[in-house]
Amino acid sequence: MQASNTPIWTPSAERLAGCHLTAFTRLAETAWGRPLPDYHSLWRASVDDPGRFWSLVWDYCGVIGDKGSAALVHGEDIRAARFFPEARLNYAENLLRRNDDTLAVVFRGEDKIETKLTWRELNQLVSRLQQAMRAGGIQPGDRVAGFMPNMPETLAAMLAASSLGAVWTSGSPDFGLDGALDRFGQTEPKLLFCPDGYWYNGKAVDIRGKMIQLAEQLPSVGRVVVVPYIGDGENFAAAVPKAQTLAHFLAAYDARPVEYEQLPFNHPLFILYSSGTTGKPKCIVHGAGGTLLQHMKEHQLHADIHAGDHFFYFTTCGWMMWNWLMSGLASGAALMLYDGSPFADEGRVQWDYAAEHGFTHFGTSAKYIDSLRKTSIVPARDWQLPRLRSLFSTGSPLVAESYDWVYANIKPDLNLASISGGTDIVSCFALGAPTLPVYRGELQCRGLGMAVDIFDELGRPIWQEKGELVCTKPFPSMPIGFWNDPSGEKYHQAYFGRFPGIWCHGDYAEITAHGGVIIYGRSDAVLNPGGVRIGTAEIYRQVEAFPEILESLAVGQLWQDDERVVLFVKLREGVALDEDLISRVKTQIKNGASPRHVPARIIAVADIPKTVSGKIVELAVKNIIHGRPVSNVSALANPEALKLFENLKELGE
């Protein structure tokens, strides 16, 4: 992807003056005793002296807790380092720092339901849930699970669990039974929350049969709490083993001040799950202090979230962006929650929501923006969005043309922040900054306190070249481990097996002349025709130019002692993959990328397999076309799509 030398957006003097990052930089200059004239000098200071930096973040963000005397104690390697080893805090206490009658949460379930909670009402709900959990025997370290939509009760249940020191783990109710069992069967929750169904694309989805089997096959679960959503809570609870409605669960408890267990910095907070497309999902355990500190840094210094802002991210509870969104409460933002299809009501639903509630920060996936480009929706024309300051994109690389579309069709004065990190770190390695210009096709910067570099295959740092994205120094949101990995061997192999003592994230990336980052795709999906490494995102960027093509997926096929590129395309209804379209696609890829990128075969398929969080699964398709098994199809939202890639005659030509 060719980087641009001209910014597509530059922050105004007014925005620079009022942002958190400007104020924080002044404090950092005092702490370091020298000028830090730009973002990159601040970043360098933050990675050269991480203890001083993270201590300053704790103070600036106003973390509630006892910091202790040491910010960072180094060990023999990156994994042995310990941040704030003497600290005591509670994650939920930091999120529930307000208790007044201003707005804390808005929830919209497609066009079917909308609810609001003030900070006081949220505190009251958490208090009642906490009391019910404690009476049910929930203790520090116990797991509490949510098989839930992204609704206020899910947030409150998570906060109640973490207030007690329990570990929250969640998935989305659109997971299949096997996908849910693969996750919760490993982490063995004592308490499970579920809805009585959910809405998607205007239809009520019945999950009763799935929940009956889930309750029967999770012996660790002593109680299932049914949260009303589509209006069938009582009948649903009567049908599901060990279940009762939320109203019955809370009936004996009146609200009182929430009590908070003061716990060590690395006390387990969340268990998140890898996508599980190459085996059972990894159960990644994240600590309370590291998650909180990293999220507050990203929200305030990078996203410029202030108290009273209206913060939205389109996410399910099975994606790490849900956890990231929830932490927005710690910065005083009101959370704008949504559950359902992003294209409900002919694609108007999220923009109606944004306009009616004055979103200041709108988060979504790159795929949503790419899809929006192929519709007639023009938010700048059809909605008033005066408060919108930032738009976040993640999930896959945002192509350069989508940057152009956002500024032309959503808002010209907008900090468009493509962000990249993952479930592994429950945060970002590269993201946005309100003081930096935006260059099309680039993530603005490496995250503060994140010693991100790019290594070649021999482990040598490279600049303005493609290679492996690594982190060379410890950071607070490193996982505290994997569940059921007592020796730590699986954890070590996942991130430190490639370059000893260096976190290797598995992204194929480049640091640009501006100090920004370009992500070319996952390293394990990199194509290698003729020994030349090609990121799949470089091909997808060119294919996005064709309105006839809704989605695409590129893989390498072993062919005649080499590898050739095969491109699968899902076409718009009524479009045929004829010689003209094939020729135009190949020409676009050749001219826009290189002759090496041009696929040897372009094949139309009816669907592209994706994970439940919407990511296409190149490795699963690569296994299928080579006759290898896909070990965990339950991780896919549409596993039936894999059959479309079996025994294709075009692959033998």
C-alpha cells in the first residue's frame, strides 16, 4: 500500500489546545525535565522509561486505588516484568466513580427497544446484582459468564462480578452451541447470564433450544439468569435447567452503596477467547490493573474521550471491543450501546442513533465502512452530526479509498483513527492521536508506552519495509497467562516462540516515514508466490474498487513446486464473473499493487466464511483447498460456507 505524503486531515489549533494529549505532554515535560516537542518524542520517552510513563498515566487519568511505591519491576525477560506490584485497586470502582442523575448508558436494540440509565441507576443495578452474586457464593477468582447481547444488564453484571473480584467472560448469543461450549467449557463459570432471545435484522431469534443444551452440558454452572429482551423471560426461564429470571434473581435485594474488593494489580479481570479457527479457542486471562490503565490511556490520550462524551462502538460481547467500550465509563463517558444488525432499517439505524444522541465517538469495523461505500447512504447529507469528533475503525485494515470516502461522506473535520491490536492484549499496538495528521491508508501512530517495532525474518529492526510487528518491552496489558496453562508453555509459544524475549504479534506491517503504521494482514496468511511476501490486505484494497464485488478472500495454493495466488469473490446479486470482470480485476491489482499480486485464479463463491466477529478466515479456506481438516468450525459464524471451497475444479487447472 503506497503511503501518501499529504495529510487528508490535520487537527485545528482549537482541537490541539483542548485535548488530553496536549495537557498530558505538559506534565510529561515536567516529569522528564526536558521539552517533548511532538508526539514522537513523547512516544520515545514513554518506551525508554516505561515505569515513569505508566506512573504518570495513573496520576493523570485519576486511577482510584493505592499505587504503591514501584511502577515497574523488571525481571529476567519481558514476561517476568511486573507493573505496580504493590498496588491495590478495583476495576469496577474506577468505572462507577460517578453516582448522579446524569446519563451513563443508552441502549438501542435495532428499532425495537431503547432504554437509558443514569449513573445512579447503573450503580443501583450493580449493587443489587453484587448482593445476589455474593449470596449465591460468588467469590474472588470465580468465573461469571455472559452469553448476552450488548445491553445494560450485561455491563452491570460484569461490573458486579468484578466488584467482587470474580472473573468475567462473555460470548455473543449468536455463537453456536459448540462454540459456546468450547469457550465456557474450558473456563467453567459458576453463574451464567443469557437473554430470552435477541433481535437481528428485524427478526426475533429464539435461542431456547441452545440454552437448554448449554445449561445441561456446563456442569460448573449452578444458576442461569435470564434477562428479558424479546418479552418471553418467564416461559424461557421455566424451560431452561437451573434458570430464573433477572427479576427473581434480584427480588430480595434493595440498592445500597456498592462494596469493592481491593485486589492486586494483576488480579484476573477478564477471560477473552481467540477466534479458535485452528483448534479450541485459547482462553486469554487479562489483569484488572493492566486492562484499566491501558484503556484509560487509550481513551483519554489517544481517543480524546472526556467526561460527558457519548461513546459508541458497534460490537458484540464476543469481541474484545466490547471490553474496550465498557472501560469508557472510567473516563466519564456515557456509553452508547447497540445490539442487532448494523444494516437494519435499510442501513439507517446506527446513523439515526448517532444523530439523535449526539455521538462524539463512533467506532465500527473496516468491513462496515467498506460496505457502506457500496450503498446510497451518505451520513453527511442525511444526518446532523455536530458533536462527532472521532471515528474508529478496526477488525481488518482500512483501505486508503475508505479514508477518502469517510471525509467526503461522513464529516470533513474528523479524527479518523484506524486502530490495531487484538484480543491478545485487549487493547492496541497502533492507533490514533488527536494531535497528529491523518494520512490515507495509515494508522496514525504507535501507542504510547508500546515499544512497537518491525522485524525482518532474522529479527532485525527495519524501517519503511514490511515485516513482523513486534513489541520489544513489557506493557501493562500483556496477558497474565492462558487459562489451564500452568507451566505457561502455550502462552510462551503463542507470542515469544518466534523471537526470544520479544512479543511477536503475528501482523505483517510497516512503519512509515511519518511514524505511522500500515497493517498488511496477518503474518500466517501472507502469500508467498515466487518467494515474494504479499499481505492479503494489499489485494483486498484493489478489489474494494469494484462495486460488483461484495467481499473477497485471497489464499496461496501450492502449485507446481511454488505457490500461486487464488482470489475468491462474493458477487453482488445479478452479477456474473465473466471474462471482462476478471480482466478488469487483474488489471486493477496489477496497476494498483504489482504483477506479483495478480491472482492466478479468480473464482466466484456464494459466501465467504467469517468468524462471529466478522473476520474472514483465510487459513481455514487454505486448509480446505489443500484437503486438510479445519479443526474448529464452531468458531465460524457461517461454517456451511467452507463446503463451497471443497473440490473446486478451477483449482486443478
